[in-house]
Amino acid sequence: MTTVLVVDDQPLQRYGFHLLLDSVPETDVVGEAAHGAEAVRKAAELRPDVVLMDVRMPGMDGIEATRRIVASGGRSRVLVLTTFDLDEYVHAAIRAGASGFLLKDARPDELLAGIRAVASGDAVIAPALTRRLLDEYAQYVPAHRGEAEDTRLGSLTDREREILVAVGKGWTNGEIAARFVLSESTVKTHVGRVLAKIGARDRIQAVILAYDLGLARPGAD
């Protein structure tokens, strides 16, 4: 059972999400919030597995709420709802520690799959969407410090470094397995070790590290 906190300033949106999530046995809506401050408070109180977070809300927005929820060190992971015309919010949400992104017009099955993915520690963004969002994100990335200056890379084996680069390019486990002639279970193990060594909560943070260090760039194969 995955517990979910629904955060949106529109009552009808919250009602729709609540109906959908309550219609399947594997999710349980434990609470709702209409703005960021309420989301932070309820996340601390209810400790949901996933916070389904809107971005634009009155008062404290979803970006600041995400930052505070992640900074608290609690168990909750944040799944942000966004649109392509809000790319600046995508960048800010990544920096705030969001674990995934979905478009507001996502199909019900995509939303449910995204919640499951985030709850399990995986990234929710489909590879094509990952690349498109990161192409937008890249224009905000400052000049990287250089790989040699980041001690997190020093603990990686050659194979793990290759895996990090592949993750940074938005490849799925299946694509990585095919490229390096590995089983998907082996790739999953490698990805888990890479995340642990670089101190990343999930694949999204690993992607951002790869971009920040210049290991992955827009359009790279």
C-alpha cells in the first residue's frame, strides 16, 4: 500500500485525484493540502510515501514546499505535476529535490505508474520526456566545476561511471543493459550502488549530477 498526500489549490483537482487513487487497492490517500505550508505540515504529520505536488499555489508554492519536505529528511518523496510551458519551475523543482515529474494531462494509468515508481525510489519520467526536460534544464546549468573536483566520482568503478553517464543521458535500465550487454537485474544493482556512492536519493538527482559535471549534455547519444 502506497500512501499519498494530494496537494493542489483547486478543490476539483484534489477531488479527482482522490477518486482515482481510492479506486485502486495499492494506493491510499491519507490527506489533502490546498497550499504549500499546509503540505509541509501534513507531510510531517502523516509521513506519506508520496506527495503529489502542484506547483502554482497561493502563498507558499510547490517548489518551496518540496524543498522543505525534502530538507526535513523524512520518508516522503515528491512527485511534481508540471507542464512544458513552465520549464523554469521544472528546473527549480529539480533543485528542490523532487523525485519525479508528470504533466497535468497525464493519463490515469500514467499517474498511478508514476506514483508507484517514485514510491519505490525510481524516476517517474519516461526517457523521451526526461531528455526533453533536461534539454530545457541544461540552459540553466552553470559552468561545471570539473569532474576531478568532485570527490563523489572517485569512489565509482569504471563500470559504475559508465552507468552514471548512461543514466545522465536518460537511458532506461533496458537500454543500458542492451548497450553494455548486461542483464537488467545487474544494471539495477549497478544503479543502486551508484546512487548510494554519490549520495543521490534517486535517478533524477543522479541525472542532475551528471549534467552539472559535464558527463551528459543535450543531444548526446
